[in-house]
Amino acid sequence: MKPGSWSYAEEFVTEDEVLVEARARATEVGVTPIGSGGGAALRFLASVLEARAVVEIGTGTGVSGLWLLRGMRADGVLTTVDIETEHQRLARQSFTEAGIANQRVRTISGAALDVLPRLTDGHYDLVFADGDKAEYSAYLKEALRLLRPGGVVAFDNALWHDRVADPAQRDEETVAIRDLGREIAERDDLVPVLLPVGDGLLLAKKVWSPDSE
């Protein structure tokens, strides 16, 4: 794909002033949020799922949270986890500016792998991970427990700055993301797809089983 076409696709769904401000806050505190193309994909996914309950790993300053909330049902609740309380404060500011009711967002401060085990099994429609890349495989394990049958897990940075596709790149984060993709692709209980939006968005649907009917 030529750069012009990629840019056209990334900017196909435009961001409003609230998202622009949330991105500006991210720059100020050194956070890299999901790109506009990935955000639009998350909103579309939440809308298709008619998501009522979503978990987000990595609050940042609220960019991805805004996209998710705008796709979710009007009564949907986003549970968002981040180890940085200041980032979550900025995210709440973004949500307030967007007119999102307080009861629609539950922010939990702490390490994801400490928080996720406390959440309810089989309760969530969508889990979005944009946290520590070295922990992605552990996030998958938790997500499969948290998701209802038919729910979807999504991982940002699945291409990791063009490093994942290059076998010569063997740093810890690249290997972790590469291993995650291989694991998801090989599982019979998941329906995977890797979207080349932003820095790569890896999605997997938790398939229905006879026990879940």
C-alpha cells in the first residue's frame, strides 16, 4: 500500500476536538495512544458487538476509551486499568469534556495483572489491551476468562513499528508480540484477524461452544 493510501485510510474517520485534546495531553505526558484508524476500528467493533461491558488495559489519557465508549451501548460501562493515576485523571477530564456520564467509566489504578483477576468471569463483550507488551500473553489468558462466548479481545501495536514481521528483530517486546500472534492464530477456540491499521490491531473472537449455549 502506498503511503498516500495508508494515510487516507487512517484519516477516513476524522477525530473531533475532544479527541484532539486528549491526544495533546498524551503528548504532554509521553503516552502514545492508538492511532485514529485503530480507534475507528475499536468504535466499529464495540458497535457491532453492541458492547455493554468493556475492559481496557492501558487508560492513557482517554483516546482509546473515547473511541470505545462512542461505539458501546448508551448504558455500557468501560472498566479501564492503568498503573499511572495521573494518566487516569487526564482521561477522566477527556471523558467529561466529551459529555460522558461518570457512571459509564470505572477507572482502576494498578498493575493490570493484579487487577484483572478480580474482575468477573464471562462478563465482558470486549477486552482491549494496550499495556506492557511483554505481558500480552498473560493478558490473553485473562481476557479469555473475562470474555463471554462471542466476545472479542483486541491488542494494539501488533506490528510493533514494523519489527514483528522482521525475524531478525529479537528484543523482548517484539518476541512477545510475535509469540502472541502465533498463539492466537493456532488456537481452535479463537477466530483471529490482524488489521494493518495504525501500528497493527490484532483481534480474536472467542468462539461459541456447546457448553456456553
